[in-house]
Amino acid sequence: MQKHTEVKETNYLISKTWIVKIVVDALLLGLAYNLSYLFRFDFNIPDHQLLLMERTIIIAILMNVIFINLLKINQSPWRYSGMQDVLNIIAALTAGWICFILYLYFTNLMAIPRSVLTLFLIFGILLLGTARFSFRFLLKLRGQLTTGLRRVLIIGAGNAGEMIIRQMKNDPTLGYRPVAIADDNPKKWDTKIHGVRVLGSTKNLAEIIRKKRVDEIIISTPSAHPKQMRAIVHACEATGLEFKTVPGPKEIVDGNVKVNQLRKVKIEDLLDRTPVEIDLAEIEKFLNHKNVLITGAGGSIGSELSRQILGLNPGKVICLDRSENSLFYLDYELQQLQLKTPFEIVIADILDTDKISHVLRDNRVDIVFHAAAYKHVPLMERHPEEAIRNNVLGTLNLIQLSEKYGVEKFVLISTDKAVNPTSIMGATKRVAELILQSYSSSSHIKLLTVRFGNVLGSYGSVIPLFQKQIANGGPVTITDTRMTRFFMTIPESVQLILQAARMSAGNDIFVLDMGEPIKLINIARRLIKLSGLEPDKDIAIKVIGTRPGEKLHEELWSSGELPLKTDHPKIFMAVGNHYNHWDVMGKKLDDLFYSAQHGDLPNIINKLQDIVPDYRPDASLLKKISRPKSREVETAVE
């Protein structure tokens, strides 16, 4: 409701401004017409010409105003007037002038001197152009005289920097006054952009800031490589000043950088990730008119899958999760997108065979993206039977029902924790991978797995936890200073999932290129600095030791797998010895489910190791098994 009111108020202001501009243009055109007669007749207009002027002035104004609006000249704010606006005015007034002459010809009013008509065009262009540039000049003058503007240093003398400086100069109400530019390209030193000089490189920031009394730094390098961005941010941090950045190329929709888009530097700006290139046309063709089911739709990956797929012309998207809160917010967000593609929000558990059957049958689902899973390692160490039920039995249930109801393709979202697992969670995800590989041997459904590491900002992941700890004043808790993780942004991972889904012919495990692993302690320190604070001074960093099931370093490839290149440079296929006989796998799963149902932890571990020989249980879990049985249990056994 509030958003609707804001839109109405904005439309009202735009309409009001447009009317004022039209009135000003009409008055100036009337003045131009009067001046044309006064100059032609030396300020002594004959009575018959005065009568002609009075009869034709309204038409002269109206013809030109019509073309001013047809060319949408007044949609551009006068504070940003430039040479293009002058050319548009010339075009509009020339067209209006020709139409006015044609009107005079067909109404037998050609007694108006030609010199009057010529002067009218000239005066019209001069007055309308002068009005716009005068408005811009007055704003600029006001900006120079206004006190209290933040003196800013712009880093980057490229197109983005030019746009930012121009807007700040033209509109002092933005609250900024650009006073200097820094750029690492020596060829740009001592040059000027809109009167602002490039005074040196980022190595000279301290000197430039002292000399120009800078209050804030704006990083205007949207195409900078993450390594360059890290160097720039490090230089800005050393100054102690507040700094912001312009959005990256992906965030700039219209190709223009605007001051109101300035934001704080985010951790993803500093990752060694090059932009992902995907074939959107091919993915859209793959999803065209297909009904898609997304499980775990309320989660980070599931919700992003929902958003991206809805924009790719599917037939229908079914967003399924058992968390009503997550689905409530997803439903609201998807409605705000106002897309034409229908979608349905479904609260259901993937273990509920009847409910899932209804969803698949009633919606005639073509493609399933299975993102529903338990993912918190320490919690699953304490509740292994739940991990087996949800991550293993839930996956099997969904695959079998998908085959029954004619699903064409089934995509499992997996994790690097499934490789050489040391946790229950990782082991169950590896079992889920192997279920797909085994089931493919006797099924017509195309089954594929997409495996990748951590995603930035996902629910319950380490970075939001760090940010919350920083907001609370610390300490930031690190399990081990050596611990590393792979990271990828949520939109990037989903784009690659969609690309892999399109590429697969079935029975594949795809692994996404995650770049180099990053130390968690480095991320913690960087987040503290990006919050304007100093690590170990303002915010303490506390090492608490690894938690049950956690690895120091995650892996993407098991010892029995080899990476095979695909058509996409960031997607690899895992080639290795996977199960291919469902009869064998089915029997092992029956034994695993029986052990989980009875809470038999020793057998759960044995059965998981039987299916996943690379699984190495955590010491804390083995300690539970090795505890001596209570007297009551021993008596019962006897």
C-alpha cells in the first residue's frame, strides 16, 4: 500500500513538473514570436501585421509545443541539459516551424514576412536552449556557494567516474562535491573531468585527502577485477575515511551509473570470481512452456531458482517447501515481480508420498529441481536418523514418484561436503548422489547431480553469522584459523545449475568451478573492516575449535573421480566408479532405512560406510558408539 502511494506521489510530481515545463516553453515561444515582429519592424509593428500576429501566435506556439512533446524533450531533467538536448530542440522547433508555414499557406495567411518566420525559429531555439542551460548554470552556481556538501574523492577516471562527477556537479541536492580524482593509469594524471583534476594514483590517497580535505571516497571502477578491487579497498581502509562503490556491470541495468546507486563494498566484490557467462537463449528454450517443481523453494538456492526460472518463460513454477515462513516471504516477493508466468506456493514434506503425488500429477511436472535438504553439519551429527530420512529417503521418494508421473528431468542440488565426507550430512548427500547414479541404470527419467561449495549469504551460513556477530559488537567466532571454504554467489550458482540442467543427457554428476578456497579468518577480518571497524581492536576474533563433522578444507572431487571438461568453462563432469546396479543399491538402502528407523547409531554408521567407503565418521560420533552400555541394556541383552 505504501509503495503504491509512493508511486502515485511520484507520478503526480512528474506530471506537475511536465506541466510547468510546457507552460514555460509556451511563454518563451510566445516571446520569440513577439520579438520576431519587433525586430523585423524596428519595434513599430504596422496595424495589419499586428492583427496577423494576434491571429497566428496561438497556432505558432501550439505547433511547436506538439513537436516538443512528440520528441519527449521535457522528459529529460533540465539540470542535466547538454548538447543532445539542444539538437533535440532544433529538431522539434524545425518540424513545428515547417508545419506552421504549411498552415499559413493553406489558410491564405502568407502575408506574414519571411523574415519574421526565420527570426521566430532562431529566437525560439535561442530562448528554449538558454532557459535549460540557465537552469543548469544556476544549480551549479548554487552548488559552488552551498556549504555543508561532502567533499569526495573519486577513484577511477573512466566512464563511471565521469557520470558520477557530472551528476554531483549538476545536482547539489545530492549532497556531494567532487574535489579530486585518483586513477592508477599515469596517462590520465593531470587531466580534468568536468573541472575536477586527476591528482595521482591510489598509492597517493593520503596526500590527496590531506591536500583536498576529503570527507568521503567513491570507488567508481565497476569493471575492476576482484584482485584490483581488493587493492583499492585496502588503500581506502588505510585512510580511515568512509568509502562506497558504484554497482558492478550486472547490477547496472540501463548501462548508466547513478549517484543513488552508490553502496557499501560487499564481500562478493572482493572474491576471485570472474562473471559467469551462460546461454540464456538456450536455457529459455530448455524451460520453454515446461512445468517446473522446485523443492526447498524457501531456501537460498531454491528461492533464487524460483526467481530466475520464472523469468525464463516456463509453463508454470511450483515452489514447494515445508517451512511456511520461508514460503510466505517468497510468495510476497514473487508477486512483486508481476511476471506473467503462473506460479504456485505449496507447503509439503518431500516424505509425504500422497501430497507429492498430487503435486506431480495435478501439475504435470516436467522438470524437478531438488534443493530440499538438511545442511547444518553439527545438528545432523546429533540427529543422524533425521538426516537419513530427509536427505536420503526424501530424495528416493521424490525420484520414484517423479518417474511414476512422467517427469522428464530430475536435478539434485549437492554439496562439496559429499566428497570424502567426514559428517553425517556429507555422507547422506553422497548417498543421494549415488541413488541418482544407480537409479539411472533402470529408469527412463534423466537424473543428474550438480555439486558445488558454499554460497555467499545463504540462510545459516558463515557470512551472515559473522555479520550478526559484528553487529552485536563481537566477538567473531572462528573454528580454526586454517579453515578454508569455497565460495560462490547465489545468483551465479543458480545460473550454472540451469546451464548444467540444460546440458545433461542424464546420469551425470556436474561439478561447478568454485575458484580458489578462501580462509574464513580472512573473510572475518575483511567483513569487520568493511563495517568500518578494526579487527582485534573494535571487534575481537575468537578461535573456538572445529565442531563435530567439520573439515578444515572441503574438496570438490573424490579420490575415484576425474574432472572432464564440458562445453562450459565453469562446469565439469565427474567421471568415476559410481553404483550402476539398482538391485544392489536398493538392498543397501533398505538396511540403512531400517537402522535409522530404530535409531541404531552403530549400524547407521556401518551402513553409510558400506554405501560410501570414503566416509570417515567424526571422532565425537565414534566416541558415542564406543561408550559402554548401561547395566539395564546389558541385562536385557543377557
